[in-house]
Amino acid sequence: MKTARITSRRAREVVAVATDIDVCAAQREGDAHVEREEIERLLDEVDRELAEEERTAAVRLDRSFLDARRAWRAVRRGERAVLRALPSRWDVADSAGEVA
């Protein structure tokens, strides 16, 4: 049975470094730090988005009350305008009835 041998000296050095336990552990630790930083960045992004959604919800809640107030006030103003216009319409109708 034949076993494969690496004949190139440089290739042997690369394989030796790649299979070294200490180098592999350091590489895994470096990868773990990169993953942790990525996870922390994602968590920070999610926290910012949640905080923004809370602020948006608070503004919407405040504005919904303001919009309801504005709508109610607009209705009242419209009713008052109609009531103010009624007597003048009756006066015109009464005067038109008197002429006829």
C-alpha cells in the first residue's frame, strides 16, 4: 500500500502549521472573537431598532390623541358655523315669504 508523501518542503511547512494544535486553537479563538463581535453588533442594531420603534409608537400614540381632539374640534366648529348660519337663512326665508 502506498502512502502519500509531501515532497515540497514549503508545502510540508504549511501542512505542519495548519495541523499544529496551538495554531488551530489560536485560529478557533480568533474566529470566536470575530463571531462574538458580529453577534454583539447585531444585538446593538436590534436594540437600536427596538428603541426607535418604541419612540415611534409613543409619537403615534400622542398624535392619535391629538388627531382625535382635532377631529372633535373640527366637528364642533363646523356645527357652530352651521348654527350661526341658520338664523340668517331663516331671515332670508321669512323676508322672501313676506314679499310673496
